[in-house]
Amino acid sequence: MTDSNLPSVQLADAITAQLGQLRRHLALAPPHEAAQILANVLDYDTGLLGEVTELVETGSRFAKVHSERGILPPEVWLALGRAANELNSVGADLNEHTGTIKQVAAPTPPSSRPAAVPVASAMVVRRRR
């Protein structure tokens, strides 16, 4: 059982609550604001995803030490290490697209040209109901 009076546990609880609040803001935000949120979250050097990855890496090191001492099963260390590696890989993949997302977030001056008709990507799958 965890001691919820510890400042570190209270901090983790507060961050979790704020992440839920941010998720709700993202879901309701207009496109330029949602893009700003995503760009900040996905920026691997300064954003949330990079920090979460480092947090899981730190957890993996913790689990390694404690599994070597017999306190935690080695599977815990392996799972955390695998999660850190996957997050790192996903973060690197997403980081390639952060610039594009930031372009959507940037305010664009009004154009005198008519807007181009969007073209569907092969990656887009439309569901019919």
C-alpha cells in the first residue's frame, strides 16, 4: 500500500489529474490550439513525451537494482525496460512530425487565394455508418 501523504506520491497524483485535464482540453480545443498542445506534448527534447520516457527509464533502473537484490521479479525490470525502449522509439518517430504540427499551430495570415481542396491520404481510412 502506498503512503499518499508522501510529497512525491501527491505530486504523481496531481500530475495524473492534470494530464486528464489536458486530455479534455485537447479533445475540445479548436485545431490551432490542439496543434499547439500536441506540439508541446510531442516535442521530444522539451515536451511531455520525452519526460515520461525518461521517467519510465528511471523506473527501469530502479527495478533493475531491486530485481538484482531479489526484491522485485526480473520480469518487472524487463517490462519497464521494454516500455522505455518503445516510448523512446515512438517518441523519435513522432518527433519527425512535430514541425508539421507546429505549422498547423502557427497563425497564418489570410490569403487572397481560394483554399486548396484537401486531398485524402492513402493513410486515411473513412468509416461509413
